[in-house]
Amino acid sequence: MSEQYNREFLAFDYGTRRIGVAKSDPMGIIASALTTLEVKSQKDALEKILVLIDEYNPNVVIFGYPLLRSGDISDKCREIDKFINKLQETYTGQLVRIDEYATSVEATKIIVAHGQKSGKDKKRIDRLAAVIILERYLEENP
């Protein structure tokens, strides 16, 4: 397969209890929801993410990075930085941070626009937020 058609990506909407996951098609054009990981600790999150990375072997791993509206780094960004530093002790592939400002709000609006309730389905919101993060990456990196 030519390099042009081997552009698979994994994106994560990182949270301390749940992590939304999205993946692209092999051409790196379409973002799809994959799963929502339920995690009990940072170690648990690392193990589950490494399993997915091993299974899908992406060219790039993308993490949502929730900058403040001002563009400054949030406390959650600092938490994600610590997590990524731990991940890089094992995973040596390319990791990218993408501003995920308001992706969960956008995900909730999409669910409601489709006539569904979003209130208690946090896992679904996290998966859709990961898709939005991946779509942003794909738009910025054609």
C-alpha cells in the first residue's frame, strides 16, 4: 500500500474517568467513533490506550487539548501533558495535541439536533468529542 493511502489516526478525548476514542479510515479522510474507555487510574488509561495503539498502529496519535478561550493552557492541559509524558515512556510514535475547545458542547448539540437526549450518555458524548477532535486534525492536515 502506498504511503499516501496509509494515513490512519487515533484521537482521544482524555478524561480521568472516561476517554473517548475515534479513528480514521486508512486514507485518513473519515473520522469515526471507536469506543469510550472507562478508566480507574492513569495507569489503567495508559494500558488501555497502548492496547489500542498496538491494535490499530496509527501514523499519528492525537489528543484533545482543552485550551482556555483566551488560548492559554488550562489545568486540564497540564494534566494531559503529564499523561502524554508518561505515554511517551512507552510509545515513541508521533503524538499531537489539538485544541478541543468546546468539543463536548458541540457533541451534545449534535446529539440533541438528531432528536436524542444526551443527558446521561456521557460515553457517547466522549466518543463524539473524539470524532470532532480527529476531524479538526484532518482538516488542518490534509
